[in-house]
Amino acid sequence: MRTDSLEYPLAPDRIAQHPREPRDHARLLVDRGPAAAPAHHEVRDLPGLLEPGDLVVVNDTRVLPARVAVCRDSGGSGEVLLLEDRGDGWWEALCRPSRKLVEGRVVTSTGGAIAFEMGAELGDGRRLVRPHAPAGPGGDRGGQGAGQHGGGERGGDAWLLGALATDGEMPLPPYITAHLDDPERYQTTFARRPASAAAPTAGLHLTDAVFATLAQRGVGVARVELVVGLDTFRPVTTELVEDHPIHTEHYDVPAATWAAVQEARAAGGRVVAVGTTSVRALESAAHRGTPAGRTDLFITPGFDFAVVDLMMTNFHLPRSSLLALVEAFVGPRWRDLYATAAAEGYRFLSFGDAMLLERAPVGARGAAPAGSTS
């Protein structure tokens, strides 16, 4: 699949700079298939668009305040953006200015709560960093180094989470240039374990009121976790989509969620994934045969969906892997849907509006690209 087929015109004034209030008043474009025009709703209408016995699956990962301003020895400024915990005290990160943050150098956050030891470069602008408490007056570290996030129980985790709470900032995407007054608006209302470098943005629209109405209608809700890295959102720069490197991300589909999926499908209900990250977690569990682990599953046109029937998702960047997933799910009709959304004043990207898509039949989604292993 040629990457330029994932282009579409995105005017700057269509990129939402602030989340809509209330959350569930975000608009929802509902695809009704190629024979009918899409319907226009709001997210609060979602329960009425589903049927009793359907199952809504959300990604409950929580975003870390992982963007940290640092001071270099020269007095110059810099930034460390933590991407993912490697589990051995080291994190993958993006650092700038990268040419001045060489391996072995230590920099300290401007607030003084965190020191970062620079490690090896990993390619694609990423490198390893080891966060720890800055050395005290006697040269000893004033706190523990960071360890693997095992649910927030380890001392190293508690130390780092506390330090990020004071010295870190929410890692908003670069296309959001407006100040975010309330950092919790870049978190879902149901977020649990702090681990992600970006929000599962479709879930930002859901509220307690929506969940209550889903329950009243007999629609189940289940959770998965996929730790969202920046790679999920970065543009595809290769000529062919399939040549785009996908880095692995941690996922976890609890046994109770998998049982709920099987029960819903056996009873004729549909699995409704909220966000592309929920799709990747569910389909990774199905295709890899394991409920948790690391996945580099790259969903492109021709992919054989095993679990997800409907997907609620935001409007994505041109030339992104997420847009390739949307085409894999609904076929080339996404272009007409995006054009309708733009013409009707929908808001795009992370703080924008959403759409509800039903998986198209295989023949309407296009054939698998030559050499595809997805």
C-alpha cells in the first residue's frame, strides 16, 4: 500500500486545540455503509446506537507526565520525554538536543527532582535514559532509581511517579499548541496504571453518564491495557506503508475481558473497541494466542480481524499507521467519511470529535498487500 494513499487535506483550523466540554458532547459521525450517508450524533448517544448484549472494550492506560525540562552542565536547556520503562532501570526516551546529550552524561530536571543518565542510542531519535534522584550534598543519591512498573507497588516506581508529578508535564502532541489548563483532560475518566506517553484519545469522550446508560441498555464494558508510545501516532515516512517500522508496545487483555468477549460473541453480540489501541490489544491477543506481552502487530489493509466488530475512533493524522488501520477496518470509504466530517465542521485529532465504524466485509476492504504479514 502506497503511503501517499493515506493523504487527505487537513486544514489547521480543523485541528482541535481544546477538548470539548462536556466530554460526551463531542460529535460522533456514524458510518452507515456505502449505500447511505453517515449519521450525525454525539458521543452521549453511543448507548442508543448499540444493542443489548454488545460489549464495549476500553483501554484503561494512564498517561505519565513524562515530558521533563532539563538543565545541561553548560547551562543550556533540554528536554527528556520518557516513552516506556524497559524494566531494568532504563527507559526509552526522546531527548533534545540529542547531539549534546551524549552517552554517559547526566542532566537534571529544572525542578531538581530527577536526574537522567544518558544511555545508548536506539535509532529513530530514541535513546536509553536512566532516571534517578539527584545526588545529595554528600554525593549519594537522595532516593531510589526507577524500576519496572508492576502496578505502582515498587519503591522505585513511587519515587519516580512522585518526581514526575512535580517536574514533569503532560506530553501533548506537537499539533496542540494551546495551553491545557487541566491536565486531567488528557486522561480518560477510567485511567488506571500510569505508563503511557500518549492518551488513548477515543476514550477521552466517555463519561460516567455514558457508562451508566450503557449498563441500563444491557451493553457490557470491559478493559484492556495497551501502553501507548509515540510510535503509534508518528507519521509513516516510508514509500510503502508495510515498510514502516513498528516498535513493540506492552498489552494486557485480562482473563475476565477475554471471557466477556467470548460470551458476547457466542450470544450474537458485537465487540465494540474504543480506540485503535483497544483494537490492537484485542487482535494481538487473538492472533498471537497470548493474553499479554509485547506486540508489534501492524494492521494494514487485508488484515483478518478476529475480534472487533465496531470501532469508535477519533480522526487521525494523514500518513499515519492509525489511518492505515482505519482503512483495514472499513475500506477506502474512510476518505468520503473524512471529507464529510471536514465539510460538516467536525474537529480533528486528539482533542477532536469521533466516528463509529462497523467493520466492512472483507471484499469491501481491499486485498492484502503483497508480502504483508499482518
